Amino acid sequence: MDDLSTEAARRRAIALATALATNTSLAPQAYERTLLERYALGELTLDQVLQRLDTRVQQLFYRSRATQAFAEDHLRALMDESRAHNEAHGITGVLCYSERQFVQLLEGTPEHVHALYERIQRDPRHAQVTTLYDEASGQRFFANWQMGFVRVDADEFHWVLTSLARPSDDQELARQYVQDPALRLLLEAFTRA
């Protein structure tokens, strides 16, 4: 085996492995490419890269429209159901609701996050379910929330939706108008993603 003690040698090894994986399910995604770059630079060992791949977190942002308005007791029941499910499956995140609009960030293992998202897409309470982001990350933004909930002002929610739809155009405006701490963290998570 070649000596991988230099950056050039590590880059050659990465290039070879990446070329072999091109157009396969093993092709590195954004998170994996970031880890490989840190390995190439000597910031991480190969063991550290593998350990981080084992502990990666799938982050999925989506938005949807409620098929009917949610009364306070219905929202409370939805949150109780969500928190119980999420705790059992290691899912964290936050759900934002305003005027029949939902935005949610789900974080957890890819299997559990995608299974939950499929349930949400089939849920008759949701319509126009749109994926905004679905990638692996090394960090949970809402690690202590089995499912945080924010019922927000319509004006703030408008800026969140606008920023999520066109992050490069309206991000600074959203930061000026969004005051709710959970919403600001949601926007930060989406920006970093």
C-alpha cells in the first residue's frame, strides 16, 4: 500500500476511489466530500472520517400546506404524537406552523428520517409537501428537541418561507425580520446546509 502521509498522496487516493465510485450509489455526497477534503488536508485521519460517517445525521427540510386549519388542541395532539414517535426513533427537529403552512426540519438516521418523511407525505393532513433540503450533516441543530414547535406570526413566517425558497436573495432580509429564536436557528441550519 502506498504511503498516505502527504497531502498529494491522500488526494491521489481520494481521486482514485472517487473515480471508481462515479455513477454508483457509492459516489460521495456533499457531507462525504467535505470529510474527504479534511482528510486530504491532514485535518482528519481515515479512522476519524469513518467514525464521522458512522455518526452522520440526515437533515431534511420540507414545507407543506395543512389541508385544514389546526385548532390549538389538534396542534397539541400532533405534537404529542410526533414527540413520542421521534423519541423512539432518535429523531430531533422543529416544526413551524402559521396559517395552514408548515415548515419542518427533521434530523436523525437516514432510515428513520426518510421513513417519517414518507409517512408525512401520505398524511391526509398535509398537501403540497415540498422537499427543500435533504442531505447528511455532522451536526444536529435541535439535538435536545424530540420535536420543537413554534407557532409563529404570519409576517415572520413569510420571511422564513421566502428565505428557504430563495436563500441567497432574501437571507439578510429574513435575519432582519425574524425575531423568534427557534426560527432564527432554523434559518441558520438551512443556511449552513
